[in-house]
Amino acid sequence: MEVTGAQDRVYPALTLEGKFHDPKGTGPLVRPHLEIPLRLLAAQDETFPDRLGQIGNAAAFPWWVVQEVTALKRALFNTPGGDVSAVIEALNSRRGALVDVVEDLSRQAAPHWRVVEEMLVGDPDGLAGVAAADFSAEEVAEFFPAGRDLALSVRFDEKLRDNSKSWVSRRLGVWQLHGTDTQGVRFALGVATPRLTANSQFNDKHFSPEKESPAALLVRGLILRRLLERVIGQNTVMTKLAEPEAAGPTTYLRAVLAQVGQKMPEASIRSAVQFLQTNPDPDVAWHSLEEWASRTGTILTVREEQFRESHRRALRFVRRAEEPDRDDVNVLLPLGWDERSRVVRVTFSTKSE
């Protein structure tokens, strides 16, 4: 929309869905919005929709204070010139695993959240020192190994922290993911996270991990883990983004030999679901398939890019409690040629089978 500001200056802006929280009726009359810099309108940036989409559902929160809105504007628009496509690919391809981690950490934190809420009132500065503190590249890489190659760190908006003082622990979180792209140029990606109330963290369906952006899931996971370890005093069962073992002691990949004159074998839907549940990260899933093929001398009939796309689609269906598409199952557990040049179908089994 077009907004008329001070001295009748007219400028374009992205409107936010909520309103300013103004119980005394003394706040701004204008709707919350993010002024779009003219330099952005004058340049082509095909990654901007991705940047906008990664902010997270907190950008649609119904109530705002001015400091949060201006911080969100900085997080979205005040960025170095680096390419964000690599970090967005890394986040999007691991979205399912990020959902699992945040849900798991939330289950651990929810029964003890009164400790956090007591600090919101009784020791907001102490809580801010934990919940609104930056995450170093080492902290991020330990939790999210895919961030290591990008030197990914997470920083809370400095001006929001300074201006809010003890109130910062009650604000929406406004962050930037900082890193270095494949050309060695610095980049940043804006993220907003929900307030530290039990309602926003665990009850509000708007913030359900299943509906959240991957970048916001990453930051929320880091916050929850730190609160569990430093405030709640619980040792987190899952301390980093899961990198599951593929063919462990109870599950393994195997080959089914095609029979002459019979229908080409196909892996069962159950086998595909077990494979996805064991390997929700596409990197780990592809590595397990490649490692098995190398060990058994099997030549696979699937490309990595094709495999990743099918993994992403199939995992989305499984998380919705729906059957994955047969075409995607046949890519996840593909055909191949064994070391004797026979046609085989890869499948996934448990020891009991």
C-alpha cells in the first residue's frame, strides 16, 4: 500500500496483518507496515519472495509495538548483498527434520514453562540474556550441521535489544541469519519468532511448527534448546538437528531381484514410510542409499536431484498422514543393476521382516 508519513511524504510499504497495541490511545494511527526502500524497487532481486517467506509466522502477529515493526523492517531490508539461495535450499530441504526437532523440544519444555514465565516477570533481564542473545556459528553448526559450510550465525536485532532494555524478553523476537555465500560474500536473512508466553509457544495454532517457515524453525529450535539447558535446567534429549543413522541394527536397505516374465518389483508404501522416518534429512537419506549401493556394487537408476525432490514431496505426505505418491516411492527406493548386471529393486526392511 501507499503510506503518507511525516511532512506528507508518500512511500510504498508492505502492510502487516496486525494492529499496534495501544491501550492508552496515544500511539500511531497508521497501520503497522514495513517501508520498502526505493533502492529495492529500482533493482531486480529474484530472491526477495524467498526472503519474505522465510520470516516466519510471527510476521502475521495480531498486535505490535513500534520497536518490533522497525526491527522487522531492518531484518528484512538491511542486508548485505550476498546470495541467499544456498541457505534457503539448505533450510527448505531439511524442513521436515526441523519440524520434528522443534516439536520434540516443545514437548520437553512445555511442562516446565512456568519457570520461563516467572522470569518474564521477576527477572526479565536475566531471561533476555539467554533468549535474546546471539548464537555463534559454532552453536548453530552444532545444532544445524548444514550451516557449517555457510558459517551460519544468528543475531538478535541490536537496536530492538538496546531500546527495549528489560522489556526485550517480552517482545517478538527479530533476528537475522548471517553467513557467507558460495562466492564468499556475506548475506543475511530476516526471521521473526513468537513471544515467550506459553500460549504463543505451545497453544496458538498460528505458531504450529508444521505451519512455520524453515528459517523460523531453526531459530525457534535454538532458543528452545538454550532455554531448556540454561533456564529450565533440563538436559535436552535431542540436542541438535537429527542426522539419523540409515541402516542401523534394526533397519536396512536390501535388494529384491526382478524375475523373468513377472511384474517389475516395487517397494511397499510401508517400506518407503519407514525409510523416510529413519532418514527425514535428504542428505542422510541420499548418503545411505549411495553408501549401500557402493558396498553392494549396485548401480542406481536415480539422480540425486530427482531423489531429493521425491524425498521432499513424500515426506510432506507422510507428515500429513497420507500415502506418498507411487512415483515418488519408486524414486526413493529405485531400480538398479547389481554386480552381476541383474535388475533389482531397492527396498527397506526391519530385522523382524
